[in-house]
Amino acid sequence: MTEQDGHEHGYIAHHHKDDYLKRLRRIEGQARGIQKMVDEEKYCIDILTQISAMTKALQSVALGLLDEHMSHCVADAARQGGPEADAKLKEASDAIARLVRS
């Protein structure tokens, strides 16, 4: 859900939230490591390998969040039907398109 729609978020299961946060902290560490590698002028291929690993980790988090969103917000809106359902489906479709392009 977007902030401007006035709905509460909080649909991420607590145990998933902790996992996402742990994974994001690991990704943050990877980003710092990549900065250090660039600063120390490490071999470009090694830097690119680390960037690829970090990108995959971010995509994994994104797919998990998308799954949460689909099974809660989108499913709830689809059950209610109407313009809200159409809006949530479009929003999810747009998010998927952004992920595919990234």
C-alpha cells in the first residue's frame, strides 16, 4: 500500500520482518565492502562479482516483500472487488514490471 492511500501497513509477518531486516543489514555490509573495494582499487571483476551478489540479495528481499503484499493487500482488495481491487492489481503489476527491469 502506498502512504497516500491512508491505509495502515503492517502486513509483514513479524518473523518475516526480522528476517528481512537481518538480510538488509547484511546487504548494507556488502555495500560498505564494495565501497572499500573501490577505494582500495581492487580488481574490477571482483567488485562486479560482489555487486552481482548484492543485487541478487536485494532481489530476494524484494520478491519476499512482493509475495507478502500479494497475499495480504492484493488478496484482501481482490476479495472486496471494485476500484480498490483494480488499483491494487495495477500497483502490484507496476511493481513487478520495475523488478523485472532492474
